[in-house]
Amino acid sequence: MSLSPYELEQEWKPKTYVGRLVKEGRIKSLAEIFEHNLPILEPEIVDYLIGPELKTETVDVALVQKMTDAGRINRFRVVVVIGNENGFVGVGQGKARQIRVAIDKAVRNAKLNIIPVRRGCGSWECLCDQPHSVPFTVRGKSGSVEVVLKPAPRGTGLVAGNAAKVVLRLAGIQDVWTFTKGDTRTTINFVKATHNALRQTYKFVTPIDWVKATQA
């Protein structure tokens, strides 16, 4: 259960250096954390910085079994996607005997796995310079599933499977073409492959980054 900003400020006691910087107000955005390549080891950091804007969506619920000395144990496995629809998205999974507990675990894991997403207009058919698509072609893989994201002109929409659409929408992508390989019916791999593809948007240094570096 998420807390209000006031309750979070009163109850949260940071255990890490980054957490203390955030609560003290010395770090004011998630972008600053990623710019300095700092680790996010507490989910409260995400709640503190973008809590009101954060949206959560469950994309997969499955019943899994675990064999122990006492016999089979049935548990729920939940896959959750979080994002602010403005350049940050995370994917997490959780397992528990109760579905509510599994969802809470998945949300916590997704906050620890949140990533920045570089957006742009990489389509030669559009060239509008608005951050509505991906800036260039990126590729992600998880298990047998491989996802390729290609820039699309404005108005194309999200040409992707339902699970991938959730990740792209919560990341703030409005138009994109996707090409997939492998067993996309495995939702958890499909979602993770899309997440990994979006992670690659910051793999390359662009001319915009050169300008920022010279200004700094």
C-alpha cells in the first residue's frame, strides 16, 4: 500500500546514502540519480520523487508450484509494470501464496528496476522533433523472446502486442513499430524484452548529450 507524501516523509527512515540525499532534498529528481549513475536500493526513493505520478498495471497472473519436503506449494506469480508516462518505467515480478502480497512484492521489485527512457522522433517520415517515439532502433531480449522497437511517425500509435503496449505506454512512448521473435505468449519474457529494449535507448551518446556536456 502506497503512502501519501506527508506520511512517507514522516515514516521513511533511509538506510542508504542515496536515500538520505533524497530525503534531505539534495537530490530532487530521478534524472539526477541516473545522471550520476547512483543505485536505487530503496523503493521509497521512487515514491518520494515521483510517487503521485506513478501508475501501476498488472500484466500477468499465473499459478506456479514449488516442490518441498512437505509436498507441493501453490503460489501466485504476478508481473507488474510501473511508470509515470513521462520517461520512466519499471518491470517487476513477485511470488506469494496470497495474490495481494505477490502484487506488493512485484511493485517493490519494479521500483528497484525502474529505468529512464530516452524519447525522440527518429522516423525520417516525421522529423517533428517531439518526444513521441524512440530516437533510433533498439533491440531487447529475454529468454526466447526478442523485441525490436523502430521509430514511427506521429499518429501511428503503438503497433505492438498487448503486454508490450503497457510497457511502452507507461514509459511515455506514443508511436512505435515493433518486431518480435520467439514465444511471445510467455508474457513475462515479452514484457522484460520490451523493457530491455527501452533500456538500450541510453546506450548511445547522441549530439544532444554533447551539447549538455559542453554546457556543464
